[in-house]
Amino acid sequence: MSQTIPPVLSVHPTRALVDEAFKVVVTNLPPATPVTLHALHYSEDKDYWEAFGHYISDHRGMVSAAQHVSLGGTYTGIEPMGLLWSMCPEPGSRTGLRLRKRIVTSPMLIHISVYSGHITVGFRNQTPLASVLTERWYMAPGVQRVEINDKRVRGTLFIPPGPGPFPGLLDMWGGGGGLLEYRSALLASHGYVSLALEYFSPGELQTADLQIQYFEVSFNIVKDHPQVISDKVGIIGLSLGAIIAFYIASESKVAKPHCCVCISGHHIFAFGETIGSVQREQQKELKARVDENNYRIWRDVRLPVPSDPSEKIDVRKITCPLLLVTGNDDQNTPSVEAAEDIAQMMSSSGRQHLLSTLTYPDTGHLIEPPYSPHFRATNFIKPTTKEKVIVLWGGRTKPHSDAQEDSWRKILAFLEQHLYSRTPPKARL
């Protein structure tokens, strides 16, 4: 491509929260010129992730990701944020990878570039026409990150900027274990004091931390914090975290959530004295299957949904607003079937008005904040045997990504409705 004025690539904003959209525009191209827009990220795990789209410049010599069609690449069509949600490991990478931010005090750095022609491989070996470095943050300026010093609990508290007090959230992830802070940091950026809770380490099965009292203590750490409105504390959980949220909302005499968001969870457990029994039950593979790639499918372990109430958490006792978020291609838990049964159970106790359900087509188990890449199958360490397997989560990239964007917007609206008496502060970068 020979021309006197070089192409100009602009990305706005170049610094933003991860759930904020950006605009990518290339100008000063000759009309009807094929170019490739490319996004590249080098992860904390030292893997390269990329996405790209093929475009033809218009009569003005411009390409806009928000206005023009991608003709090929990792995404097609008019997709303003395709350069993020369609990211996948660079060819030749290790198998079963999952992209997750571990250090939330630093941004995800994304290099956005434009290349001449329609190319599909070897981007790092070629010279782009132009590049822009962008920052994607989970943690807005002024958000405080506070490590919990209470010896009874492992976790990190995130506190929004400003005088407060704020509503609070207990944030729990699933059966992979470990301390994951990125959703809590993002929730604090939207005005909620959020406790990212670790309740077992990766690959761990049995621990004293899995007693119900552990979660009650954790809930009360949020409730009793001086920056928290004590009667405006909710719970958000995914997978096993959602199961624990069901149990706390149904059975706890100590922790009384004001509302709950349960993502890709179910209530099909007969609880003993500890949540540890839940984790043991979850790992039973009597009904587990594998697909043609030998990926583990665990959704059938809890099907059919039992009719015996003693084999389920008694969600009829829930007295707070409850939002269920499910994908109908969830291959890890029977979340859609569970949501239908929960609706029937709550209806039988006259509490159906408390329940809201979002079910998304072609959407898998790992419903993350928006613009996160879709992970259909990733590595997983089985707590029972420490065996490393690849688990099938489900979903197709485009609809799953649409579900992440839509559900996050509705989760924030649900939390605002039930936890805020005023408009939450808007984080600015």
C-alpha cells in the first residue's frame, strides 16, 4: 500500500473499565482497500491472545468497527467489540487455556493494530500500518483494595471511592477454587463494597473453611464494615458460589441477604453440616460423559431434578429478591432445569414474585462480565484425584458473548433496584 499520508488508527477511549465499549476507527486509507484489524494481549500466564477482523475501507478511506462489516476473522458482521470478545489463544498455544485477570491493580494491555490486506496468521512477524495501546481496567481510580486480616476468612475487600456508606456484596466463584478478585473490583467500580471470597484452594476438596459458618462470618464482615449500609448487603455467586448463595438465603439464621444473583447454579443438594459435602457430591461422575474430544460433561450428574424435597435446597424459604442467570447450552450444571424447578418451588410457597430468570440461547456455563472471551472448554483440576482434565462448559462464541453483555447490564440494574436508594456513582477513568 503506497501513499503519502499514513493511515491513522484511533481507539476511544484508550483507557476504560473492562465493561465499557470502545470505538476503533481507521482513516487515511485508499478507498476499497482490504485491511485487517487485530487485537493482541500477552496474559499474566505468558500466553498470547488475539482477535482479528477483515475489512474493506469505504469510499472515504475509512474503516469503523462500529459501522462496517467484518468479512472474516475471529468474528464477522458489524461487531464494535469483536476485537475483545472473540479473543482466543494464538495458534500453537497450550490447550485448555482460560484468560483471567489475577492482578487487578494493573490493567489488561491490549494492542490494537491495523495491517494491510486480509491476513489470518503470523501477525507478530509483520509490521502493522498503525498501532494503539489500550488499557482495560477492572479497578477504577480511587477503589480501595483491602486484604482481609480476619483469620477466620480468606478474601479481599474492594471499597468504592467517596464518602459512602455503600451497599455491600459477598462475591463467590465456583468449584475451581482460589481467590478471584476481578468481578469484585469491577463491582466496587460501580459503587458496591464487594468481598471476593476464597473458600478453598485450587484442587482442594476438604477443608474446615467449608462449614456454613465460614460464609456467615464472611457475610457479616461485609455487613458490619463501617462503609457498608448494613441492611443493604447482597450475594453474587457463579456455579458452586450460586449453590452456596441458595443455601444461605434459604437456611441461614445469621446471614440475611437483601438480594441474590445466582449465575449458572442449581439447588440439587442434600446438605449436611458442611458445604464440603456439596463439593464431594459435585465430583461424582456416575453420570458424567465425555464428548468426541474427551472433554468432561458434568451436567447430567444432577439430572433428572429430584422430586424429593430432601434432596434439594429448600428455596421455598427464600424471602429476598433472586435473579437467576442461565445458559441453555450449559454443559457443566443443569442450570436451566434447576431454574424451572426453583420457579415451581417458589411459586408453591407464594414467592414467585421474588424470582427473576434470564435464560440465554447457545450460552454456556461461564457467564462472565462483558467483552470477556468465551471459553467453551478449559483445563480443570479435579479435587477428588488432582487429575487435570478439560471440562466442557458449553456455548457458542457470538451468542455467549451477547449474553455476557446483556446479563451484566441487567445484573447491575437488579442490584441498583434492590440495594441502592439513589443512582450508583459512575466510575470514570
